[in-house]
Amino acid sequence: MMAFAPLRSPDRIRWIVVGLALVAPWFILAYMDRLLRRTR
Amino acid sequence: MYAGHASFALLAKSRRQRVSLALLVPVAFAPDWIEWVLAGRTTVVTTQDKFLSHALVFVIPCALVVGLVYWLLRRDRGINATDALTVSAVYLSHWAADFFTAIKPTWRGGPMVGLMLYRYVWPEALAECLLIVVCWLVYKRSLPAESRKREIAWVVPISLLVLELASAALHQPMS
């Protein structure tokens, strides 16, 4: 059975960065669309 | 392809305004999300992770299931079959877009296919930037008239362009 990668390994850091790169457009577009479709 | 995937979500939103962009964006990135989750334990993306997330033989049924589940859960709120098919199409757009930028699996024992434009880092990034701008212009037309004039609306394309160019600068293309 394969062990979990160490928390501070370069691979783990890269994996976290990729996760943030996936979250970023989601958060920005969902928030901005909600903001822009809310009429004042 | 990276930020370019989000442009397909913008395009779909401009055509089907009942469908939430908060759903369309993760659907557009769904194979990358699946790959990321599968790689979570060891953090190293294996050939098996790539196959299960990006192979055509998995992408097509997943796209249909996502559209069907969305329709089943939201039909009482006015979501129709065309809206659900749009969600499926956005899911499928991931594989189609990746075909141009990378090489993707098809089926077990099948060929790896794609044009692999990632070989040309900056031309590929510029092509994605152009795609983002075009889809943003289409999306912008779907906004209420007063929102189109708001300066803050530029956050959408600028943030996507920054993310894309940062990805290219780091030479860390997404799958």
C-alpha cells in the first residue's frame, strides 16, 4: 500500500498549487457573475 | 488548456442564463478536478489517473451523467433538457479543447490523440487569451445593460488572462 506524500514535499506543494489554480477561476467567475447580474 | 476552459463556461452562460456559472466553471474543469483528486494521496499524477479523468471513454458518460443529474435535481426550478445538454456540452468541451493543446487518451488500448500545442508555450497561451477575450465579449452582451458599463466587469477577463499568462510563465500547463 502506498503511503501519503509528506506535507512539505515538492510534489505535495505542486499538488496544492494545482488545486488553488482550479479553485481560482471558479471563485472569481461565480462571484463576479453574481455581482454583475445583481441590478442596482 | 488552463484558463481557456473557463471561457467555454462563459460562452454557455451567455446562451443559457438559467444555468449557474458556479456550476458551469467546475464542470468545464471537471476532468482536471478528477485527476487532481485521484492524485491526492501520492500527489504524483499517474497514467491511470490521466486515463480515468481524461479518456474519451470516461469523459462522454461522465458528461451525460452530469447533465442528467442536473436536470433531475433542477427540473422543478425550470431547468429544461436544453439547459442540461448545455452542461454536458461544457463537460465535453474539456476533452475537445485539450485535444488541441495536449495529447489525451481515448479508450483502453486505444490511441493517444491530440495536436500538442503545448510544445509552443507562448503561442498556445496567446491562443487561449484570444479565446478568453472572444468568449468574454459574447458573455458581456448577456449582462444587464448597466453592468456592461461597470469597470469592475473587467475583473472577469483580466483575472483569467493573468491566470493563463502566469501558468505559461511557470511552464506548468494544466492537463
